[in-house]
Amino acid sequence: MKNTPDSAPSSSAPSDVLATAIKFAAEQVAPSAAQWEREHTHPRHMVTHAATNRLCGLLVPTELGGLGLSAVHAAEVMAAIATADMGFAFSLVCHNNLAAAIAKRGSPEHKAKYLPLLLDGSMLGAFLLTEPDAGSDAGAISTSAQPTDSRRWVINGDKAWVTNASHAQLLNVYAQTDPEAGHNGIGAFLVEAAASGVSRTEPYEMLGAHSTGTGGISFSNVSVDDSSLFIEPGSAFKAAMEAIDLARTLVAAMCTAMLRHGLEVAVGYVSNRQAFGLPLSDRQGLRWMLADVATDIEAAEGLWRSAAHGLSESRPDVAIRAAHAKKFATRVALSGLAQCMQALGANGFRQDFPLARHLAAAKMAHYLDGTTEIQNLVIARSLFAAQPNPQ
């Protein structure tokens, strides 16, 4: 298999990885992204192509066959792919995050069985936390995992908003093993989608970003053996929150990249079009509107890089940094891309340009890994945490 520990290079220069990602995005993702959206398709085959370019083990240590990148460099790679299509980039985020989690927390059996398959793209991974009645309140999940006398677990419940749901083969399922223990009763299980009792819904019909392959997955008396327990109750919920902090940071980087691409398209357009005898680029109103977008890009870039460095350095305030980054980047991406579309006039509304597709993805980003309101909850909690209680 490709990308096994024996066949992987001992190290990779981040500049080489980024150059590979940029080329992959330009030559393989961008030409088909509009078609994926028109056809509401999750391009499963493109995950295999990403693996061929060694983009499926960004955070997996080199000794286990991955690239061993820092969070900063992984964010740069995902941002490059999001420039072509954020939906597919987020599909790769979820896949990469599962590979990294198994490398960090998996048993020797998990690593031997699943890592090579995730790294070479022959198995697609998914993260299953959200439920139809438990979105932002992740601790309220009701999917259950009950132990049996034969060292097995029986899983029942429904998961919603699962990225890669349409084709995922390896499911990281968060389930409640002891309701009285609250979030401390939640464990994580590695379940193969081919197991008896696992079923998928039809992929969701959404405003955009269909290349995420988002849908629901249900479990009806799914029996798995004890080795499928991936992260023990008491540790699993914390692991999920750590994964979400990383995902929030990557989403912020991807939104910033989409906005930067939108600005490049808008600047190129107004520089080459005239109205009333003058280039559009000479119109002060347009120039200042796009200048504001440029400022927002610089600010968003600084915030996601701060969060990514916090992750790499295991800073205690990383959740707050990630919340700031995601909240701001998603906000300015949505408003800024609308401004870039406006600079193109009615042409900005056409699918000939990528701006409308980016705009839909920017709106989707407001819900990924915690809504904007949840980011405010994290930030506000930090503001008042050190305040003394009035007597």
C-alpha cells in the first residue's frame, strides 16, 4: 500500500507539501468543483487522488507514514485547497483529523488496521458527534453504546450533519455509555460503515458545499467487539473538543483563503472592464470597498495563525483563539465575498465565476464545528471567568 511507514519519506519540507497542495487544487479540484456543485456530488475518487499526493496524513507523524505537519502548515495546505473548493477541503479536514486521532490515541491494533487505509485513501473517515436533537450541545448526545456479557457493545442512535456521510467507510462514533455520568459517560468507537445495522440517509440538499458529502447515519443494534472502543469514557468528550478546536482553526484558514481568492477575482475583473469611459478600477467607491475586504483578510489571517500556533504549542487558551478566528473569518468571508460579487455587477451572480459557490460555503462555515453563537459563548465565558463573585 502507498504511504505505509516503510514506503514514506522520512520527512517532507512544508514548502514542498504546500506546492503540491496548490498544484493539486489548481489542476484536479478547481476544474471539477463547479460540476460537483451542479450535480450535488461528493467526489469520493478525489480523496484517492489527494492520497496519491500525500494529503491524507498531514498531521500523522512521519514514523507512522504521514507528513507530521504542524497545525500551521496543515492550515496552509487546507487553505490552498479551499481556494478551489471549500466543501472538498472540509471533507479532507475530517478525513485527516480522524487519521491524526488514530495516530495519537489509537491502540496498536487500530493503527495497524486503519492508518494505512486512511493514508492511501482506500478508506474514507468521518467524525460522528452531532445528532438531530443535539447540535451545539454536544454533551447531550443520546446515541447509546451498551456493553454485553460477551465483551461487545451494542450501538443505537442517529447522527446528523456528518461530513463524508455519503461514502465514509470508517466512522468515529461518539456514544453515551452511562447517561448518569453526563459528558463523562461519552466514549468513542471506531465502527466500519459496512457493519450490520449501519444505514445512511440520502445526502442533504443544501444551499451549497455538496462536495462535503454531508448526511445522516443511523445505528440499529450495531454490535461491535471491545477492540472497537477507540477513546474511553471520561476522555472521549475532551478529545472531541480538541478535534473541534483544530477544525475551527482550519475552517478559519479556509474562509480566509476563499475571501482572498474572491478579492483576486474582483480586482482582476474591475481592472479589465470599463464603464462610462473609464476603467472600473478608477472608481473610488469600488477601490475603497475592495480595500476594506483586503483589511479583513489581513485580520482574519492573523487570527487563524494565532490559533494554529496555539495548537502547535499546546497553549491553554487555544479554544478561545480558535473561537475568535472562526467567528471573525466566517463573518468577513460572508460579507466580503458578497462585496466582491457586487464589484462584478450581475456577472458576479453567474456560475462562470467561483464567487457564488464560495459565498454558499462561507455561509455553511457559520455552522461547522459550532455556530457563531457558540464561539461567542466560548469567548464570553473567558471574559468573565476571572471576575470575583459579588458578595
